[in-house]
Amino acid sequence: MGISMRHVAKLMAASAFAVLMASTAQAQTPKDTIVMAKQIDDIITLDPAEAFEFSGVEVVTNLYDKLIGVDLKNNNALIGELAQSWTVSPDNLTYTFKLRPGVKFHSGNPLTAADVVYSFQRAVTLNKSPGFILTQFGLTKDTVLDKVKAADDQTVVITVSKPFAPSFFLNCLTSGVASIVDSKLVKANEKDGDWGNGWLKLASAGSGAYKVRAYRPNEQYALDANEGWYKGAPKTKRVIVRHVAEPASQRLLLEKGDIDIARNLSKDQLAAVKGNANVEIVQGDKGYILYLGLNQKNPNLAKPEVREALKWLVDYDAIEKNIVEGTYKGHEAFLPKGFLGAIDDKPYKLDVAKAKELLAKAGLPNGFTVTIDTRSVNPITDITQAIQSTWSQAGIKLEIIPGDGKQTLTKYRARTHDIYIGQWGPDYLDPHTNAETFAINENNGEDAKSKTLAWRNAWDIPDMTKVTQANVLETDAAKRAAVYGDLQREHQKVSPFVIMFQQVEVSAQRKNVDNWVIGPSSDTNFYAPIAKN
């Protein structure tokens, strides 16, 4: 770093943050502090209206409150957070939320219906990556103040454009983009009409369990407990999450006691710590899908036979057994296990002869050269190299372009990739969260408002889009599930997505850590209950 940490601590002796950083270098983390090691190079921003990558969304859910939440102990049932009650009109178009009285932001400002209206207006007007979660209900920068209104200081009325299944709309309100921000504080930090977006990339303006103490991109973030949180003070006064890219380094830090929780241990590291009496394993089924996105702007990848051939060129079983055992399970459909309508069909396995036949049909009997943007972390790098090896058996030269999470995601969102290997996690616990992104593309133009994964891969699907959109108006759960089943089977055959695995998220923690629960989404990884004994 060019300057020793000891010297930094000396220079910043007045700063409690620096003292804390110095203390984490010893073999015991402070009693009132949880220190995690995690790969956080995917964070682009801490602004809830913009954060849409796993690590960013996890931070946001611990900084902000929403109108609606989910009860992890009760099958992810919807529960009131800032809304202590709500009603839905008989025509399923109008929702009235009564706010919890007495809630204050970290700044001390009272939280009122005006803050809710501002938060929705801000998210819809900025319309960053997660904006579509709200705009799909007919909220636009021009209509939002007509559709989201404060009836009084404690009452918010939201009108949607169609009679959606109420569970679908309410589930969307559990996502990070629906977080409620401190309108006075954000307005005070606005620059050139940016709605405070520049400032909120590194800061916070919430009412949630924690507030940002300091955030240094690609290094670490430190959060301080909100002692006045309406749910009661968090069990731990401070949470520090350090970017540690290598699973082997995370394991070493954990075993020495320099960290309390290691978040990204690989198959080998997990096997190694299982015998350590001071360490225990925590796991939870995550709705994260690991897939390849094939950009249809690439003329070779746009050929249906090529798309199918690539699905027959992945050795799913070998990758699971040799690289990701215990952390991912084979899964080839866009809905994760546990969601309404999910299927477990696995139509593809490694079959080089079949792939070669398809490539010949596509006029590419000798294969072709193509690039893949790959985040430089394991197991992603190892999986990509395994795919590179099997694809070469059919004459396909796969050139790996490494980068950090931010670089690869930015390129992917701009549709300038050939192939992207990535994960997709649910934004809310309703099947439409994945159906929409994998099976809807309303406008394949560069000016599209809704930039789903289908759009990112330039896959133009007007008919599939109509079927998927219509299914959110179906209030009969069995009928809705049947449509999702049909959609996934069609998608498996024709889509430019090679869907491979579903994640089992695993952490390893020191034995003195309690109540770290891994939820089904990044939005449900909560820090407030974590305690040390």
C-alpha cells in the first residue's frame, strides 16, 4: 500500500475506525464486533436505488428498512416492516399502507409518508438497474407522484396499473430498490440534480439496523449499529466486512481468529476446516443460479444449433464433483428449487459427438473462437477453465477475459460481451423475479427501459415475453405454476442461457458466533441477530 498500517494507525489515532482496524490484525476480534472475510469486489454502489449485485444488496438490506419484509422462520411469509398494516382494494389496483409510528432515521429525522413517496419517486426517476422492479407496476418519473401518495403523515396509497396477484406486488416491495431513504438528508447531499446518487454510493441515509461508518471500495466496509432501531438494538455494535479474494486466505484468517466468519470457502477449504474444533459450518439454500449468457449480437452464438451445442459441451457432473461439491448443486432451469413452479429437469450432459453434429449443422464443423468475461475469483475461474477444456474438444477456442466483479458486470450490462459467466439471484421471493429476467425482453433496442438478462444477451422474444407477463395476473397458484413449468422447458431448449447450478451458500464461523442465518437471497442475509458469546 506504500505506507505501513502501523503508521496509518498512528496518523489516525483519534479515529476509532483506525483503532479497530489495528485490532483486527491480532488473533482476537473485539467482543462487540463481527469481522467477516468476503469477496466484495462486485459492489458498485451502496445506493438502494442502484445496488443490484449480491454484495451491494446485502449491505443495503442491513442499512435500510422497507414497507414489507419476509419472515424466514415462517416459510418466507410476508410481514409488515415500516408498514404495520395494509389493505388491498377489491379490484387489486390500490394498496393502502399504515406506517409504524415513531420510527426515526439514523439522522434523528422522523420517518413519514413523505419519505416513502420521495423514495419511490427517486428510485423510479433514477431508473437504475433494479428500477424495473417498481416501473413494471406502471410507475414512471411522470406518473409516480400520481400513483404513490401520502394521504397523511402515516398513510401511503399506491395505485398499480393492472390487477396483479397481490402477493407478486407485495413481494416486490421486499426488494432493495423499495428501501425507504431519509429524504431531508439525501436532498441535502444532492449534486446537479443527481438525487444524491453520487453521495449514496459510499454513504447511507436509512433507518435500518446499521449505518455506514466507512466504506473503501474493493477493500472493506464498516457498519455501526443503530441503537435506536425500531426492532431493538442489534446484538453486535459493529460489523466489518473485508474483501479477501482468495478462499485459502479466508480460511487462514478464520483459523487464526483474525475474522469471525469466512463467506467464500471453496470445497477444499470447507473440507479442511471441518475438523477444526473452533470452527463450525453454516449453510442455507440460496436461490442463486449459475449460468452462461450468450450474446446474440455475436453471429455464431445467434445460431440455434450453436446455442444447443454449447449446452452439450459442459461436463456438469465433473464440475460439481471436482470443483463445487457442497457449495453448488446441478440445476438447469431458470427457477430455483423452492420457488413456485420450479422444475428439476436436467436435459443436458456432456456429449461431444452430439455437439459436433449440431456445430456442423450450423456450418461450423471446425468450431470457432469466442471470448468469455470471467470474474477473477474462485470457483468462477476454475469452472470457466473446465468449460474451456470441454469446448476445445469440439474445436471451440474459448478465450478467458479476467476482471473484477465491477468490470465484468459493467461490460455485461452494456451488452459488449461475447459470453458472460455469472450468477443471478432473486430480487424478491416470487417466481416472476427470475421469469422476468430470463424470459422477458420488451424492447431489444439500446434504449430499452427494462434491461433484463434476456435483453443483456440481445435475445428478442416477443411471444415468450407475452406469456411470461400475462402469468403475473394469474391469481390461481396451481395454474400459474403450470405455466412456469412449460416456460422453463421451452427456455431450456431455445434460450441463449446455459444454466448449470444452484448455489448452496456456506459460511464457516468461529464457535463463539451465534445467530448468523443465511437467507434465500442477498436481501435476507441479516446482520442484526449475530452475536458473540
